[in-house]
Amino acid sequence: MARSSFYAWMAGESARAADDALAHEITMLHIASRCTYGVPRIHAELRRLDRRVNRKRVERIMREYDIAGVTRRKRRSLTRPAKAVPAHDLIGGDFTAADPGRKLVGDITYIPTDEGWLYLATWLDLATREIVGYSMGDYHRAPWWSTH
């Protein structure tokens, strides 16, 4: 074994011993927090106790020893679940019509503007492929588009 390898091995042993000691401290702080503290709070507690330890080292040791905090925040969903039952498919995928005014389809889209979102509802005649009605509004959850 080369001399440099020996000293590297010795330094590694002392680093592992120091990591084990730090892991014991982290485990104690984690248990004291009722197993809720994660890396940021454990690191803050170590700093408060005048232990100068890099946050990334704390993260690595917690990962190696399977120590994880608990997130109690409820995740906010950006979509709102539909409260109404979806309408039946009355045209059955057949987008052809023999006479004008027999089959109408509609859609709602939103357009970004400088003043906020503009919601646009349109009705299309399947026979002529022309827009036969439309309505605009600044919100989409109200019946403004179904009554105009």
C-alpha cells in the first residue's frame, strides 16, 4: 500500500467516525422533534447548538441513515373537481348533419388579456360549420354562457 493510500485510508476512517457521531446527534434531534424535522430544521438546530456543519452533509447523512422529516402541509390542488354529472353524448361521435340547426356543438376556451382571462363560449352548427352563437365573460363557473 502506497504511503498516500494509507493516509487517505486513515483520514477516511476518521471521517466515517465523525459521520457516525454526527448521525447519532442528528438521530437524537430527530427523535426529540417527534420524527418530524427534516434537513432544514435539523441543520438549524445543529447551528443553534454551535455545531458548524454543512447542510449538504446533514442531508447526505440523513439520506444514508434513512432519516426523513414529515411534511404536514396539505397539497393544494389547482383543479377543481366537477360537482355536476357530465352531460350525455347526444351526437355519439357523428359530427355530420343533413340540415342546418339540427346539430349544434359548443366549447368554452379562455384567452389571456391585459385585464385578466377572457372566457369565450361558442356554438357551432355541424351542417354549415358556422358559428351560430357566442358569449364572453370574465369567469367560467357561472351560467353566463348558457343563458345568452
